[in-house]
Amino acid sequence: MAEYQRPTNEQELTQHFEQLKPYMNPTMAYYESSRCLFCYDAPCVKACPTGIDIPLFIRQINTQNVEGAASTIYSSNYFGNICGKVCPTEVLCEGACVYNHQDVKPIEIGRLQSFATSSVINNQKQLLHPAPANGKKVAVIGAGPSGIACACELRAHGYDVDIFEAKDHPSGLALYGCAPYKVTNQDVLDEVAWLQQQFSFQIHYGQAIQTQEQWRNLESTYDAIFLGTGLGKTRALNIPGENLENCFGATEFIEQVKLNPLTAKVGKKVVVIGGGNTAMDAASESARLGAEEVTLAYRRSKAGMGAYEFEYELAKGVGVKGVFNAAPVAILGNQRVEGIRLVKTQESEGKVEVIPGSEFEIGCDVVILATGQSKMTELFSQIQGLQVDGQGRIVVNPATRQTAHSKYFAGGDAVNGGAEVVNAAAEGKAAGKGIHEFLLFN
């Protein structure tokens, strides 16, 4: 019996995708902030990729200075609200909290962060300001977390900024790829709208940059260009049956769930291939949308999964079953998916080995491939002088985010190969500083 029935309206959707980190009210925030020890040389700060002064903003909340707390957060992380919700705080700031050494529940840093930032967003407070115009222009490719963070930092130094976004909405995977029970679409769109109000940068939607001519035009029009293009579509496994109807990528599936959840394609029996956090989200979302049976199949052991342990526990909590040391061989069916054939594996010196004659089949009507996303190497090859590494990631100077082509800077998934929203926000802000330093002398 399925844990959830197929939702038929917005109310049922909200129940099925209840927020993991709901907003605190002022009383809750006061009592939770009172628990903080305000550690000297706080480990939570060291664990935050954006280096937010966490003890300071928690003390500000505790002394009723919520606006000051939000200012502290945004001075380090332009995606303060969203990161408070979608960051894996369990393994970052909250995972580093000293209370963990005393078997005491760590401070709910993420929820306190979202409490403070949502207050200024909801009240339309003007906290941040662009500097006077300095006469220089920068193009940002991609309105994901890295691109928007870069734009904010550039506006804070007085640059005119145009963001070119291929899709119809901002925030990249923060909107299209984060599970609905982690953050709502409205939360994401509200923070971006607030940042646009603060800094007055332009986002041009439906503007994919795809040709050498477009790149040359940008190079002649702008003083610098930031690449925040993210990643491409789900990587193919190159096994028989991948082209069958109802076999699709996890990233594409999650996007449909975020944009059109009531019409997203969900089967009765779903098999998700993969062992990363995206696989966990796709499996959990399938269950919450009414799939009767969801099986997660991974070619390595449970211990070898890339997903965080809490993400796997979250999927298990909604009825997802795990099958480990099982690699896909073929997707079965005529026109549409009817099942999947897998083979048992074993690991030797870190390598996956197939066990001959151990094939088995699982009946299903949907297969979701959470096999990673392809790199944008074809796009990058159009930029003369740009370098990518052996895995298709843009090579940058880690301190300045500048590429081998001096006019281009880059950050986010296009550089790190796929990380958290907070990493992209940190890299975008760093790139904004790097561009400013570069243009001061050019």
C-alpha cells in the first residue's frame, strides 16, 4: 500500500510536501536563539561555505534586532533565505555545532537564518544598495545562484549588470531542482525579486547564448563576462531501452514536479537509478506523488552512496526501498517501460565488478535516471581560449574565479561539477570580487 495517494489539488500537494524546515515565529526564534553558546572561533562559521558570522546573527535575533541579523547574513550570502532552507545544515553548520559533542540537539541555524531573512523580504526592507555607477558593464550568463550572487556583488561595486537566462524563471536549480518539501517556488522567487529590488540588475529571460557570434557580441559589448551556466541534461547510460516512453532523467522529472506537480508523470511502480542526493529527491517525490512502489537501485553498496545519510533516511521514511550492488543492464518494454534488468555487483579495490550470471528483473512502469548531469563542453568550446579539465569543468583561478580567457570568470556547477546552492552562491560572490579587482586595472 502506498504511503501517499495521488494528490488532486493544491491543498493535498501542500500536505504531501510539508516543509522540512518551516518558518519559525518570533517566539520560537527567541527561545531557539537563547540556546546558542556564541562560541569563540565558532566551528559553525568554519563549516559554512559562505562564512556567515552565525553567532553574531543569532545574538542579533535574540536581542530583537532581526533586521541586523538579516544584514549580517546577506553581507556574506546573497541567498540567505533559500540556503537556510535547502542547505544540508545537518552536515555543515549544524553538524559542526558543539552541542553534537554533548548529545544535545544542535542549534537550528538554518531555520533561524530563514526567520531573519524572510522578515526583511516580507516587509520589503531596503538593506542593500548598489554603488554609484562606475561606467563599466558586465554580462552574467545564467540566473542561477552563482549568477545572481555575482550580479549582486557587482552592483555593490557600481557595475551595470545584465543577466542572460535561457529559461523563463530565475534561480536555476534552486527553483527547478530543489525538492518542494525543502523550499517552495514562492520562497525562491520572492528572494530573487527582493534582491532585484535591492540592486536593480536586469534579467533577460529566454535568452540562451548558443553561438560564437553571440559570444563575440558579448565580448565587444561588456567589460567582463561571468559564466554561471550550470550543467546540462541527465547523462545517458547507453543501455538498451533508454529511449522507451516513461524513462527519463531525474533532473527533468524534478523540474516537472516543481513547475507542474499535479500533472507530473508518476508511475505506479517506479525504479530510480542512482545513489546521490538527486536520486533521493526523485524517489521521495515519486512516493509523495502517489507511486505505489518506489525502488532505489544503486550499483555500489549503501555505504558507497554519494547521498547524505539523512537524505536516504528521508526517502525511506516515505516508503522507498533500496536495492544495492545492482547495476542496470537494460530497460525492458516495447513502446513504454515495463521493467528493468539489473545485474548484481561486487566491489574490489574501489572498482565495481559485475557478477556473471546474476541478472534479475524488477517490474515497473517508470524508470528515472539519476546518473548525473552532462557538462556543457560543446558550449564552452565556442569560447576561444577557455579551458576545461578532463571532466568537462571550467578551469578557474580559485581565488579570483578568472578563466584562462582573461575576460571570462566562472562559478557554480559549471566549475565545481555539481555542489550545493550555498557553494554556488559563495563562488558567484567571489567571482564578483574577482571581476571588480580585474577591472580596476583594465
